[in-house]
Amino acid sequence: MKLFDVYPLNNIAITKAQGSYVWDENGVQYLDMYGGHAVISIGHTHPHWVTRIEDQLEKIAFYSNSVVIPIQQELASKLGRLSGKEDFQLFLCNSGAEANENALKLASFYNGRKKIIAFKKSFHGRTSLAVAATDNPSIVAPVNETDNIIFLPFNDEQALKDCFAEHGKEISSVIIEGIQGVGGINIANDSFLQLIRQLCDANGAVYIADSVQCGYGRSGKFFSHDHAGVNADIYTMAKGMGNGFPVAGILIAPSIQPKHGMLGTTFGGNQLACAAALAVLEVIDNENLINNAKENGNYLMEQLRSIEGLQNVRGRGLMIGFDVPEELKNLKKKLLYDFKIFTGEAKPNVIRLLPSLALNKRQIDDFLDSLNEAIEEIKAERLMQNA
Ligand SMILES: Cc1ncc(COP(=O)(O)O)c(C=O)c1O
């Protein structure tokens, strides 16, 4: 049987990983500044994470949500403490798209409305409503098309006010990434998030903070939306939550009441997933990783700003992007194949850095040295071609 060929692949097989490094099948070491797409939060194969999963596996891996699962409550309590949202409620599922799907659905159950405000360059996942709220028509199948989504320009306060003035009582929810990831590392202004809060309150709409990529401490606060100093009604989480173990969830404000049967999943919240998620929170807490993301992220951004050729260095914590001019368009490939460094990208010309939150200064300096060298080599190659 062949694999369904939907991914443009780098021809590299990763067979081992530790901390911020991965190794291919030939034993070649790579620095991972991509974190497997922002998934690696505490570092690859962290020993505490491995032990906690192994210990849980010896006891029980899965039983369905038809019985009490105490480790879910343990996870909820720890998550409440670390995120500062202790009065919120936790619903567990399996992926970012599923988290957003549940959030949008829950908002609609809550206020009985259908319209959703989403933003240009957003990415919310590939299931039916999540993909409809994603600003990329090429991944929306005809069956997912709906006129319930209103796309507005990102950070445009007037457009948001006008939309609420026209459709206010029809709006079920507003969904927004605190920092757009796939869209190219675009930070939502604090005042924009505050306005969303204010307009949702005034109109009975639900503010959904998509924290799938920008959450879990990556921005230097638990949720990147926290920088604005106002709470959302629902936070969606995935990626960094399990450090590679598939686990996701939504945090739900106390004003939204549950009803039996309203949401559900077979796998969500299983014992093994909860053990992985708890291990992640314990390491984030014990190793002070949110602060590490903030401090090392600031250092990395500062250094990047001094590199000639890189444009619009931006981000928060260890969620960083910069634009690459046309003459350096091979930079990402060169970093990977010649300098053995994984980075991310966003079309058409953004390099995205989404490393483990445990990335240290030495690794940052190694990365910067390689980046400078790679740029020099590309420039030299161009001179040779033009000579
Ligand atoms: C902001 C955001 N939301 C949702 C998703 C979808 O998550 P998943 O791929 O786990 O379904 C992603 C994935 O990249 C994302 O970046």
C-alpha cells in the first residue's frame, strides 16, 4: 500500500531526538528550531515525560469517558494553577482542529447563534467549521463552505466595530490567534483583543482564543492572548500541550454551563494522554520554561535584528518570524541541508522559529553563527554567478 501523498517532504528520516536536537538515520545531528511545528514545548524525549508516560502505560493507557478518570482532574487543577484560569472548566480532546471545532460549536450552543468572525491570514485547522474559519480557500472543500463566517482584516478596529454594528446580535463568536502562526507570525494588538472582549460582552458573543500554536508558554505568558490583560471565554490548546503526545483541550469560562451530551469524544482525556500532559506542565513549572521562553526569545530577537538582510523581525517569546528578501530565498533550505538546522516557514517569504521552550543561550548562539555564515555563503554564491 502507498501512503496518501499530501505532504511535500524533506528527504530526511529522523530516528532519534533529545532536548533541542534530532538525529537522522545516519546519525547526523540537527538543531531543531522548528519544534516539529511548535509541538515540542519541554524538549524532545524529556526524561520526566518519558518516565511519566512509561509509568502510566504500566497501569492503564485507556478507558473511555464512561467512568471517572481522576488524572483528568489532576491535569485540570495543575493547568488552572499554571495558566491562572482556575475558575475555568476543562474539556479534553485530541487535536487543535478538534479543539477549535468544539469551541465554535460550544459558543453556538451557548448563545444559539450562527455567525462567526474570523480574520484574514488565520489558520484554525482542517475539520469542517475550523477550516471554514481558516483564510485559505484552497483547503476548504465544497462541503465545508458556509456563509456563516465573516472574515475581517487582522488588527482593524474600525472594521470590527462596523461588523458588530451591522450584525451584532447574530454573532456567535469571534475566533482569533494571539499570534498568527501559519499566517506568518502576526501579533494581535493588545488594544484589538481588548476591543474584541468589549464588543463580545456588549453583544452576547463568545471570544475564542485560538492558542493552539501561540499558547502553552511559548509567547512568554501562558496564553499569548494574556498579554492584552483581558480574559477570553474559551481558550483552545493542542501542540505544546503533550510535547508530541496527541492531546488537546479547551478551557471554558464559568459563565458557560455544561450539559450532558453537549460535547464528547472517545479518545479525549484518556489516562495516557493526561499523564503526558501533566508531565509537560510539571516540567514547564519546575524548569521555569515560560520565563526561559521570554528571556531567550528576547535575546534571540535582539540578535536577529542586527543581522543585515533579515527584515521585520517580530514575535513574542520563542515564537519568532522574519521576512527573507528575494536574494536570500534559499536560506531555509541552506540552513537545513548545509548547516543541519530545522526552521519553519510561512508563505511566501517568512522564516518561522518555534523551538522548544527549553532552548538555551548556547544553542541560540550556535544558531546565529550558522545563520550569519549561511547568509554570507548565499551572497558569495550570488557574486560568483553574476561574475
Ligand atoms: C493556530 C492553529 N490552530 C489550529 C491548528 C490545527 O491543529 P491540528 O493540526 O492539531 O489539528 C493549528 C495547526 O497548525 C494552528 O496553528
